[in-house]
Amino acid sequence: MDKIIIIDFGGQYCHLIARRIRDLGVFSEICPYDIQLKNLKAKSPKGIILSGGPNSVYEKGSPHLSDEFYNYISQEQVPVLGICYGFHLIIHHLNGKIESHTLKEYGKTEIKIIKSEGLFEGLDRTEIVWMSHGDQVKEMPEGFEKLASSETCPIVAYRNDQKLLYGVQFHPEVSHTQKGPQILENFISNIVHAEKEWELKNWIENSINIIYKKIGSHDRAILGLSGGVDSSVAAVLLHKAIGERLHCIFVNNGVLRKNEAFEVQKTFQDELGFQNFHYVDAEEEFLQSLQGIEDPEEKRKIIGHKFIEIFENKTIELEKKYPSIKFLVQGTIYPDRVETAATSKTAAKIKSHHNLTLPEDMKLKVLEPLKDLYKDEVRKIGLKLGLPEEIVHRHPFPGPGLAVRIVGTINKERLEILREADAILIEEIRKEGIYREIWQAFCVFLPLKTVGIMGDYRTYEYLCAMRIVESQDAMTANFAKLDWDFLERVSTRIINEVKSINRVVYDISNKPPATIEFE
Ligand code: XMP
């Protein structure tokens, strides 16, 4: 299958470029800029895109590509498209001139197109693009032809058809660049001539075959099913491949939402006909180990370790009964594996988020059938495989569950209060028809009592916060500016229907500086 490799220089849009290329039907992958040439060659890229990045090419210590890289693309005739930093990098390598400019360009910018052909086929004389740069190409080496300019930037795009080198100063992958998809399409079709073979339907058939071949006709696999999108899709895929030889372990950790354990069980066992769905009720055990714990990181650690312990014990029990259990399936997806240079510097250092991986001494062979997919691709596959909409489009839910939505210590009473309030919020959000537009919506229990008045009585009850955010990837998020009447309706229902809550507040903080979760 033809493949486009994105070389990552720390640009924040690396994953976006890869997703856009896949949306156009060509498989794409991200590689770090310092990838060894032999590893890059092994991937046989049909075309290469150099990403943007925060550095200036003339700065000491800025990331560059080796001479061998340039020799390779020239020998193998691999077309290269440089975006922003990548656009400068090509010129700099060939001894052109890049300089910082006093007038920086950020945001939507009008450009004038000089040549509407090849990379710019189908573009008008003027176009709106998304810029984000301080440096400019001042002088191009011989053989390069200018394709566009803006008011403050004389060279906005170039081509060198002989060397198959192309570049744009702006970001075609960002939706504000109106003809961005057309430009990327032109690159893959007119320049790279890549075959469009990346299709999810083929992917499903292929991967079911691959899974079947790997596991064979006798061995069994286990999978930790949380009911989240990734593990659910992995489960359905495996079930299609090996049927009852798939063993799903679902652990009730005591910090799930209202009816969650029941619903996951109903979906997989009753509706999807999973024969080996193992429900482990560990509620008491989890709550006991969380007793008196206030520190959120401590809560995360306890829940993570307890989960592994319980999962391992259940696996050992199953292995005794089914010695042919040889595989462990995990719902890892592409962004879990590939941290781009931009995200790796800052991401996940703020909280110990990542779902814990299981210990190696389990001696099982690990299968990660979704490891090359993006979340939206996983969702599409889930739907094609017949998973219900509610699972496929579920809001993300943190591994430590309601434990990080109860500020302070956790107990059954608090969990009960939070579950009821949260269920009302989600029910109203669904009724309003806005569930899909929202990234996450949930209630938070605050261990504070405030005064209220209900009927003729003064009350002294708990405070509940509602957190509803819009986001693309959880790296940044904005609180949802919802209709007051809607918020009033939810607040009234919570106060009337949930015992022990007499006040509801709406969180109007964005991320950053606030995080999505309260803990
Ligand atoms: P924050 O609160 O850092 O959250 O803005 C970003 C995204 O990560 C989720 N989150 C977690 N997910 N384990 C998880 O699996 C965790 O410990 C955890 N903490 C936060 C959060 O729900 C949001 O989607």
C-alpha cells in the first residue's frame, strides 16, 4: 500500500497532517526527524511531508535532515512537500536564504496565486490560508519557482519539478486554509501519484484475517474491556475473528457511573452475544483501598495498581481453566504510541494520565489491532462492526473514574450523590441533542456544604459543579457556552432530585489554565 511519511519537527499539527492524508485515502505515518535513514527506507515512502516546528532553521541546535536523506530522496525520486519549518528547511539546505521578518504573519491571510497548476491546481487567483511564522524565504536556490505571495511575504510557496521539492509557508492541514484539502489532494495525486488504497472496509477484512492467522484456530485471547471506545472496538474485532475464544474481563472498580457496569454487560453479553464476558465485581476492594485518600495522584496510583492485580488474578484463574490463553489484546491506538515532538515535551507530565500497561511477566503475546488508527477511524470501524452509537460516540471517561470527580475522600454516600447528579446532566444533554457536539460533560462532587432554603426550611448541603467542555483533543478545551435556560433546567432537576445537593455551580474556566477534570 502506498504510504506518505510525515517527518515531525515539533509542529503542533503533525497528527492533523497525517489524518488529512488518510481522509484522502492514502495511508500516512509520522516519524521523528532523527529517524535513521535505514528505518525510513524500510517504510518505502511514496511521498514525504516535512512538518512545521517552533524553531528557526538558522538557529544553533535546530533540527535538520542529513545529507544522506537528501541523497536518498533524490536517488529514489521521492517527492517532498515542506510545510512552514519544512518549507524553510529545504531552501536552507540548498543554500537559499531564510531570514526573520519584522512583520510576522499569524492567522488567516490572503495570498495571491501565481501558478494554478500542479500543487495549486484548482485554486483561485487569491486564496485564504492559515499562517503562523516569523521567518521568511528571502532567496530561493536555482531551479525553484515561486507559486504564491502575500502582502508581507514575497515567497509563500514554491516548486522544483526537477528535484520534486515543493513547499508552502502556510498550513494546508488546518481547516482555516480554505483550499487546504485540495492542495494536499494535489500533492498526493498530481505529484506523488499515490494509489488511494486506505479504506476502512478493507482494513476490517484484512485485520480480521491477520488476527485469525496470528492466534490460529485453537489459542485464546483475553482483553480488559472498559466499555470505552477503544477497548470495545478491539473486542468486537477480536470477537469477529475468534468468537468464543475471546475472553473479556470487565472490572467494576466501584467508581463507575450510574448503571455503567450493567449496561456494558448488557451490550456485550446480551446484544452482541459475547460468550465469554467475565464480570468481576471488585467494588468493595477498590473502595476499601481508597478509604481516606485525598491526594488525586495517590487515587490514580491505587486504582491503577489494584486494577492490574485484579486483572492478573482473573487471568490466572482463566488460564487454569483454559490453558490455551496465549494472547493479551490491548486497545492501543495510534496517538497513544506516537507522541509527536510537539506533544512529547509537555504532554502528560501534568498528570499521570496514561492507562497503565500490564506487566510483562504475564507471558502473554500482546496484540494491538488498532495500533495504526486514529480515534475517528476507530469510531467508524466500531459503527461498521455494529457497535451501538452510545458506545462509539461516548465521551472520554478517565480510568480512575469518579474517584477524580469527587474532590477529597471517596465513600459510598458521595459516589451515590455524584452518580445521580451526573446521570441527570447526561440525560438532559442527550435530550437537548448536544451530546455529540460536546467533548465531555460531567458533574463534580465538592466536599463543601453551603446554606440553602427549600420550602420553609434552611438547608445545609453539598455543592455540585457542572463541567461541560468543547475540545478537539483534550490538549486545550473551552467551557461550553450553553443556553441559560438549559443550565437552569439541569440545576433545578439536580437540586430537586438529588438528596444532599442544594447548590449547583457551572465551571466557566478554559484549559489552559484549568484542566478538564477537577483532580
Ligand atoms: P485534564 O484533566 O488533564 O484531562 O485536562 C485531559 C483528558 O484526559 C482525561 N483524564 C484521564 N484519563 N486517566 C485517564 O484515562 C486519568 O487519570 C485521567 N485524568 C484525566 C480527561 O477526562 C480528559 O479527557
